[in-house]
Amino acid sequence: DAGVIQSPRHEVTEMGQEVTLRCKPISGHDYLFWYRQTMMRGLELLIYFNNNVPIDDSGMPEDRFSAKMPNASFSTLKIQPSEPRDSAVYFCASSLVIAGGSSTDTQYFGPGTRLTVL
Amino acid sequence: RKEVEQDPGPFNVPEGATVAFNCTYSNSASQSFFWYRQDCRKEPKLLMSVYSSGNEDGRFTAQLNRASQYISLLIRDSKLSDSATYLCVVNFNAGKSTFGDGTTLTVKP
């Protein structure tokens, strides 16, 4: 298995530009998570999906951030307009639901997108 | 107070040393517990799950104390390759994990 795939791996953009991050989860996984990691705030959960449906977006910092999962094999995280304080590493992770309805909880992370907003 | 708290370290130990990390969590209804490892500029990866009875994987031993709401990770006979950041992870409900800020370990020759 190729694991969780994220693109781009690095993104440098200017303040005010739109940024779109992409994620392909592991095939068969039905939970998908978007995280942001910075030195100051650590690893923060932004939003997660179950079977393509957003379950909890309470971690999304503000309306500039939006996430979609149009199908089981693709998700996007969009920032519009971007700001310098959005600079961070953005990770996508996926996990598998086990019998009983709860996730195995073992999350497999993608390599991350390192975003720099100038 | 953070939901999951770890001593950030750094822990600097010589090869062969035994080192222990602790992690506390605030929600007594937490369901599952893990230790992840994150190397510099890499993604977090599962190191081991933590079971109520305690569990061991080679040189690594994880313990859970539900009454005191803490989790521990013991590394015996430290190797240079153990140098990394160790993240404590707690799940309060299905699908949602809360990560600690991590404890940094450096093993020196």
C-alpha cells in the first residue's frame, strides 16, 4: 500500500493567495483527519470525516479554512485568503473503522505539506 | 489546562540508558491510548498502543493508570536511533484523537 498521499509536499505562497492542500487516504480507510503542526501550538486537529461526512470541524481556526471530501479517496483543505500565521506543516491522516462502530484509532499519517505564507 | 500534557524535555541520555516518559490526561472517560513517534521533519508514526494491563514491545514498555489518569513509556537500553519526539495520544471518542505536545529524546554516544 502506498500509504496516505499528500500534495504538494511544499508550498510557498504570498499573503492573500488561495492555497489548496490535497490528500488521498489509504484505500479502505473511512476516517480522514486534517492536522496542523507548529512549534508553538503542537499538533492540532482541524477537522475529521467519517465516510466522507465531516464529523467535527471545531478545530478549524476560522472561515478562511474549508475542507471537503467529495469521495472516499480524496480530500482537500483550502485556505482563502492565506495569511503568514497559517505557515505550518499540514498533515492528513486516515484510519479504519472496526466492528462495533469505533475506529481502531491507529492513525496513519501522510508526509505532510509544509506551507509557508510570505 | 490541556487535555493531554507531557513533559516536553528535552531528555538527553547516553546510549544504553533507561528513560521514562509520563503523560497525563484530563478526561476520565477516555477510551484508548497510544504512543506515537515523530522524527525530525517527518510525520508521526504509531509506536505502540497502551493497554490497561500494560504491554511490552521489545525494549519499550507502556503502562496505563486509569485511576491517576496517566500513561507512561519506558525505553530500556536506549539506542541512538531512539532519538525522536514521543507523542502521547488519547482518544475521547470514536475517531477523534488528542495529541500531547511531545517529549523530545536525544540519545548520545
